[in-house]
Amino acid sequence: MSSRPRIDPVVWRPPVPSPRARERVSDPPMPAPAVRQVGAVGPEDVVVHPDGNLYTGVEDGRVLRLSLDGGPPAVVASTGGRPLGVEVSGDGDLVVSDAYRGLLRVDPGSGAVDVLADGFRLCDNAAVAPDGTIYFSDSSQRHGLAHWRADILEHTGTGRLLRRDPGGTVEVILGGLQFANGVALAADGSFVAVAETGAYRVTRVWLSGPNAGQHDVLVDNLPGFPDNLSTGADGRIWIALATPRNPALDRLHARTPALRKVVWALPTALQPAPARTTWVLAVDPTGAVVADLQTDAGGYHMVTGVREHAGHLYLGSLVETGIAVVPLPTP
């Protein structure tokens, strides 16, 4: 790993009380996930394509295809970077958020890779509107993927939500975000939601109606760190929760910044660490929780991507070597 950058933390008081009771209760119970191995580390996100295949990107830069019916993965392309979020555009191409190279278009047939927008510190996740507009996140303007922990500790809020119109013009539609992460569009297109991992919330920007151009909070005081988002059935927004909130980290945020500088200087093994769990949560368009699914069974952990399809959830992870498949439980 490269040498650690300097951090300049600011005091932040996390929302209280922390909803820690939800860290131990799954409603309804979540079945143990079955894991589809991909033969590589870090299938961070997953998308279901109309061609009947799953697509994901892994740590070594490859984009992989897996049949929904089983079988080994096939290499579609290599971005030359680190693909994170994966979406499908209206013409069937993949829209890949690459941490190093920016927003990319990948042809799943030929493997051609084109840059749609670049110059970002950490391009993370995207959502594609029917007219071809792409909403995407730049997690931090200070720290890249190798030092994502630094941004969480620092809490300076330099993340951004951007929009690329079909003509190629890119603009920032919301800044000052605490590690901007997952992006999802409301089913009716009325708003775009973005996860703020470092603030335990999902923020939305209104795209139509009387509040168009304004932003508010869709859901706040989450019990874990929100990662990628996706839009599921009945208009629900799925939220991948990578790990529960860490009480020690919450206390550090509210105290003198000097303490976090000391923690940042410690070996990684001595810093607050993600707890192992498989966890996703869904909210309706008002922000009300409609599903809270978690389990310690199966050993799969650090869920960073979630996708609903045909009565199943397909989960990605920044650290695992496979995609988890979970049948949606009956409420």
C-alpha cells in the first residue's frame, strides 16, 4: 500500500441514539446466502442484464459475465483500473464507475471500453435514466480508493453527486457529501438518491415537481455504513450496508480531531474495523424501512452491492471472491 496521506479531521457528532437494536434483528429473517464464485477478489457491485446474465467488476480491473443459470464466469473486458459500480444503459452497454479511470462505457459484446467522464479522485457508483442521463458519485476529492478509511475518519465532506447529460456535459448537482457512494433513481424518476457512507444516511435530489433542484434526506441515522444503492420492485430503494456502525468510531468523531490523527497513524489492525455480517435494507420512496435483512450465516461479509431480480437478491462485496444469492423471504 502507498504511504498514508495526512488527514485533517473535523469534529462531527453522529446522530443519536444509534439504532443498534436493528443490528441484531432481521425482519423478516434472511436466508443464508449461496455464493457464486467468480475466481477473483472484490465483485463490488452486480447488475442483471436483459441478456440474462450477471455482470460485475473485480479488483484486477476485469469485468466479468456470469449466467443466471450457473456456470463459470467469462471475461468481458478489462478497464485497466478498478471497476466498482456497474449499470446497464438503454442500449445494452454497461456503464462502469471505475475508481481510477472515471465513468466508462463497456460494450459487453466486443469488450470495447470508452471513457465517458474522467478526472475524479474516486468514481464510485451510478444510475442511468431512460433518456441516457447518468447520475454518478465521486466519493472524495481528497482520498482515493486505497485510503477510503482516511475519508471516513476525516469527515471533511468533499464527496459529490454529478450528472452527465446525453450530450456529454458533466455538472455537479450536489457537493459537500460525506463519502458519496451508491446512486439510485426513484422508480418514477422524481428524485435521485445518493448514499453518504460517512454520515449514515441517504440523501436525495429532486428532479421534478415543486422541489426540483432541491435536496433533502431520504433516510437518516442508519444502523450501518450505506454503500451501493439500487431500485427494486414496488419502487423500493435497496441499500447495501457494509458493516454496522462502530461505537468507538462514533465516539472518536465527537472528540478532539487529534485523537483521529493518532488512530490513523496506528497499524490498520489496531484501527476500528468492519464487523462481519451480510446486511441489506430497503426503504420506500418516503424513506420508511420496508425490509431489513441480515445474517451471520454463510460467512459472506462486507456487502457493497445489492440488486433485486425475479424474487432474489444478488449481492456484491469489496472483499469476497463471489456473488451472494439470496431468495427474497416472504414477509
